[in-house]
Amino acid sequence: MIDLSSLPLLSSTVLAPVDVVAGLGVAWLLVRPRTRRTWWRWVGLGVVVGGAAALLATWWFGDVQDVVGVAPTLVDRIWIAALGAGLGLVVVGLVRTRWWRKVVAVVAAVVFVLATGLAVNRDGGVYQDLAQALGRETVPALADAGTAPPASASSTAFDPTLWSTWHAPAGMPEHGRYGSVHIAGTVSHFAARDAIVYLPPAALVADAPALPVMVMMSGQPASPESVVGPGHLVETLDAFAARNHGLAPIVVVPDQLGADADNPMCVDGPLGDSATYITTDVVDYMTSHFHVATGPRAWTVGGFSQGGTCSIQFASARPDLFGSFIDVSGELGPSIGTRQATVDGGFAGSDAAYEAAQPQAIMAAKAPYPDTTAFFAVGQNDTRYGRIMTENSAAAERAGMSVTRYVSPGSAHDWTTATNGFAHGIGALYPRLGLADSVQQP
């Protein structure tokens, strides 16, 4: 049996044939049956009504109702309008033709939906292959990925000049290792999926140095696998390590959601104590299983979209724990929809608790921040989150944080922005983390 799980969904070798078949379907459906003198009238009506209905639905659900928290891009709108027009043509083919043309119309409808789905997926860079799209991608356990967690771990005071004292030993691996680990909600009782841990080459040798730690989170809906798949985090870290004698942060990608469709908003509340899970259970696991550096300057929290929101929440609330954060396309604050829905569902109806959980409120209350570094990133075409980035980064500056901003060229609220934002954010923090003497460019 052919295994299609690794089928590259972003590749033109997959998209182009589907688009060609879709085009042939359109051409076939446009052929006028001999007995239908009013054929073109019906075709025009179907295409116009279908396309208009698709655009209206895109506007209503994407812009007005904001069902996924992100406005559709121009590419999305064009393809969805084309899909609506194509399905309108299909309806005409089903109603106004003989049975064998009806069969072709049904097949064409399937191909139209597939072509649109692939195009929208490529625009957002969401699913790299079929396994990811079907939720079947698995990351092997860390021990099976080439290395096991150390038999003993320890925490050592942060060394800001590690880059100058570290000498890579002979035989050090060329690449880091990553794999899944189970981090139990011992204190929080939060039911999290397995996390992913990345160990750089410098962590894979005898007498490894105490390395800084990054806690990186996905958006929602997503999973830890999304950060190392469409987010390309491992490739980014390996590239930095290769240029810096194997030095890179030890990175953990925990599950702050519990499930793709869940959003406990990185607070402790009715939807789960995900804040305690990240700041206590995950931190305790990393310090007890790996040789890591201690102190807030050695610890960074970051993420994309909902994960970016979490990063500014945690870093602003716990400067004693996280000295830096990377917020890529984060929201203004925790949200599961409207303000009222968020207050009721996530804060047990307490407006005061909701207000207190907003990052800008936390920063205003805890300011000044004498030693917190903030990195904000957003896609050039992401006007909605661009405004949010401007507001939150300005609030961070007012609170005394050291702020860097980055705009990902030509991208929007998508995994291209996440990939670029992660890379530039990690590179900007290399000197602060003691891993290099200057900012590292991707």
C-alpha cells in the first residue's frame, strides 16, 4: 500500500496537477449541451451567484464573526470566491444536464474543494504534509530521537560570557536532537499533550555547559508539533548552533492548550490551570531533567498568535522567571471571542479578573521592568495584529522594557511570519543569552 502521509502539501508538484485537473473540470462543465439553448444564461447565473455567496460568507464569518480570530487574506478571498463560482457551475451541471455529466460535475466539485483547500493551506503555510493535515504526525520520544534525557540534571548560575569560554569538543554532533516528552501537570493538574524538547549539539556532549532555556508555544488551534513543523524551529536552532560552535538554547515546546480546539488562555481558571502548568510544572521538569542555567536572564518565553499572547502574559507577570520574551503576532490579551464570552468562560464571570489578566494592565501595575527584553514580530500584511503589536510594544516600552520590533516581509498571520519571527527573535537574543557576542541574523 502506498504511504501518502509524507505527501508535501505545500509543493507545486502537488498543487499544480490538482489545479490543472480543476481547470479541465471547469472547461468540461462550460461545454454547452446540444439541447440547452439557454445554457450560457444558466452558467452565468450560477457563477455569479456562487461567487457572490462565497464572498459574502467569507466576509460574514471571517470579518464580522471572526470565527478563527484572523481575517481572510486576499489570496484566501480570491480562492474562496473561485470555489463558490465553481460550485455554482457544478449546480448548473447537476440540474441542467444528463446523468453522465452529473457524475463529472460531482467529481469536479471534489477537485474544486481540494484545490481551494491546498491553496489556502499554502497561503498560510499551515500543514506541511498529509500526516499533519490529518492530525497523525508523531514526534518520536526523545530517547528514540537519538538521545535520552541525562541521567542526572542540575541547574547552574547563568554565564553571560559562555560564548567566549566554550570550546566545542571533538566528536560533538553536527545537529541537535529533538523528541517528545511527557510533562505531567503535577501541580496544575492540567491535562496537556506531550511536549517537544530540543537539545542543541553543545548539550549532547560530556561535561555540557549549563544552557539557557526557551519555552516556545504554538498558536490555537495547533499543537507543539506545529512549532517544529510549519514553524521550522528545529532548522532555525540547528542553523544558529552551526555558526556558534554548537551553542543554542535548550528549547521546550509545551502544550498550553490541552487540545487543538481548546483555549484556556494561559490563565488559571475554569478552562484549566494552564498558567501554573507552564510556569511551574514545565519549569520544574526542565530544571530537573536537563543541565540548564538559572536566573531570569537565562529563561525566555515565546510563541506565535495565541502562544505569543501567552508569552507577553507570562513575561510581564513573572519577570522573576522570564527575562525575555518573543511575541509573534500575539493578541492584545487572553480571548476566546467576545469580551463577555471570555469573561464568562475563562474568568468565571469576573470582570476584575479579566481586566487584571490583560498584559498592558499587568505591565502598568508591575512597572518598571529594569531587566526585561521584549521582541515583537508581525507579518507585513497583517493589519489587525500589526495594530496590536504597535499597542503592546508601546506599552512594554512605557513599562521600561527593552523593545525590538520586526516585520516579516510579504507575510500575514501565518506560519511564514511565525518562522521568520522565531528566527529573528532567537537571533536577537543570542548575546543576551550568553551564546554569542553579537546579534545573529537568520
